[in-house]
Amino acid sequence: MSTCRRPVPYETTLLVRDTCLCLQVQRAARALARRFDEAFRPLKLTNGQFSLLMSLNRPEPPPLSSVARLLAMDRTTLTAALKPLERRGLVESRSDKNDRRSRLLVLTEEGQLLLAQAMPIWIEQHAALEKSLPEQTSAPLHLGLAALA
């Protein structure tokens, strides 16, 4: 057994575990993702796909760059995330008539119908989540997360 001192003491590990905002947000995000993935499973939809479809639910088809900014994704990651939705016929990518270099993302009729099916699930899960939080926690949590994003 080695008797040399660790460069980072175990107490520091505990400090980071208990105070690191990044770690806490990652843990919470994973727990929320599992919860919503399970809830959306009957629709063959993940929580990420739900968020992506919802981000396209606009009066006019948004450009890829706008959706990437909203979802805090790089364009390459967003393009990869779109592929399964395009294969299912839920999303289409079209050239922008005003700027041929830009792609517009269109939520198809099938995508709109799936989103409509997903909404009651989201509402139920979200309400249960809000109810599970300590009283008066929700609004400050939303503000804090928005500030971090």
C-alpha cells in the first residue's frame, strides 16, 4: 500500500462533491433526463427529441443556427440529433429562399401530431416535478438556471 500523500486531499473531493454547481446540475440533468425519457418512451421519443421538436414549434420555420443557440448545441451536434427525427418524418430541412447557405427546420404535420401527444405527458411530469420541490423553490431555480445558461 502506498504511503505517499495524494496531491489532492480526499477532503477536497468531498468539498467539490458537496459544493460544485457543475456537478450538481449534471446530476440533476441526468435524473430529469431519465424521468422524461421513461415518460416519453411509449411515443418512442427521448426528452432531447421532445425539446428539439418543441423548439421548432414556431409560426415560421427557424434556421438551424437559431435552434442550435436556443438548445445550447453546436451545429454539428444538432444536425446529428435531427437525423432520427427526419427519418421518422417528424422534421424536414429546407433551404432558405432568402439565403441559400442557411437551412430552415420544418416541423412536419406528423411532428406536430407527435408533439401534441407528448404535451399531456410533459404537463403531468412537469407538474409532479414542481410539486416534489420544496415550497417556493421553483421560481428561484428557474431564474438561477436561466442565469447560468
